[in-house]
Amino acid sequence: MREFRGKLAVVTGAGTGMGRELARQLASEGCHAALCDVLLEELAETKRACASLAPPGTRITTHSCDVSDEPQVLAFRDAVTEQHGADHVHLLFNNAGIGGGGSFLEDDRAEWERTFAVCWYGVYYCTRAFLPLLVASDEACLVNTSSVNGFWGVLGPGIPHTAYSTAKFAVKGFS
């Protein structure tokens, strides 16, 4: 895909970091965008940044969505199609992620499972939800953000990072 003007992109984890920058770049090219995050103040800031860069007529919508919760992802998908009047999307950026989870043996199981759920199941649920809309498009791309941390389970000697690393390896394998 070489031209983004008039296309519709979905970006998860758009409140900060890479997600925010993806949204900014897409908006500056005139790409309509549906942005989601759980960090609502940061997401509003992303929308303001996008609006300042976007050509007139570019639609930017924001959505509260925890990508680790499938019913929220399905509601997000439905809101995107309704608010953008669309029966397809051109781009899906599965970018949402969190760090944490540490040691499989020593750290809290709930933290491990939460990290894995956001970083892996977020990709899985969003792909399941939006894939039919990508297929319905005349031109589409699915982009899954992984990490070099998908290659090892530690951040350094004695610093385990297994939930994040396991999830990011799953994203690599899936992609």
C-alpha cells in the first residue's frame, strides 16, 4: 500500500508511544483512523495531535477498549463500522501492549496472565474481529507489533520477562 489518503486504519494502543506515532503519521497522510486504548487522557492527546496534522475531512475517532477483553474488542469493531460508515477497513495495526509478568515461577500469576492477555490475546481478538473487514477491502494490510524481546525471556542477567517475551514470540509465530 503506497497511498493512505482516504483509507481507514485501526490502531490499537494509540494513546502513547508507537501507537501514537502511527496515528500521527497516518493522519498526516489523510488516512481516516479509529484509535483505541485504555489510557483515555493519552488517547485524547493523540487525537488532538492527529487533528492538527490531518488534512480537512480526515475522520479520527477514539474508542475505549481493553484489547484483552473480546466483548470490548467486538464492541470496538462495531463502533468503528458505525462511526466511519464503513463495511471494510484497509489497515489494522495490532500495536497495544504492556510490560510486566516477570518470572513465571516467582511473580504474581495474575500479572503474568494480564501481560500475556494484552500482548497476545489482544492481537488474536483484534485480528479475529477485524479480519473480515480487511478481506472485504480492495486493498488491506495487517500489521502486528512484536518485539526483539520475543527472542529471549529476560531483560538481562537475573531480570526475567517471561510473560511479555512469550506473548511477543506468539505474535511472531502467528504473523
